[in-house]
Amino acid sequence: MDQHTDDDTDGRGLGRRERDILALERRGFPGPGAKERAVREELGLAPVRYYQLLNALLDDPRALAHDPVTVNRLRRIRDRRRSER
């Protein structure tokens, strides 16, 4: 029986939830409401918690190894927003 839990890891140590977060970030959404809806429906997370987990994931070397294109793109966006403050 193949069960997937948050503890299921890939070869680089990322759990299923972390991989699912990165997969959701690779997708395009027509607007912010659609993304928040997907976060709630597909991941079962409140948007605030999702963004907390995503932000921590951007600093995780395992996430960079798993999906360098997405992680580097999100890091650039985060850094640009921080510098605008």
C-alpha cells in the first residue's frame, strides 16, 4: 500500500508537503484569489501558514537541490520586495 505523508521524502530529504509547495509555485494562476484557493483546497493550509512554510523552504538547501529554477526565481522576488521596504 502506497501512502503519502508529510514524512515521505525524496532522495534529497524533502517531505511531500515541501515538494507539493514547490510544485504549486511552479504553476501559473490568473490572480491571487485562485492561488489562495488552491493552497486551501489542494494543500489544506491557510494561506498565511503556506507563505511561512514557503519562506522557510527558500532558505533550505534541499529545496534548492530539488527545484533550483523555482527556488532561485522566488528568492529573487523575495529579495526585491525586501529591498523595496
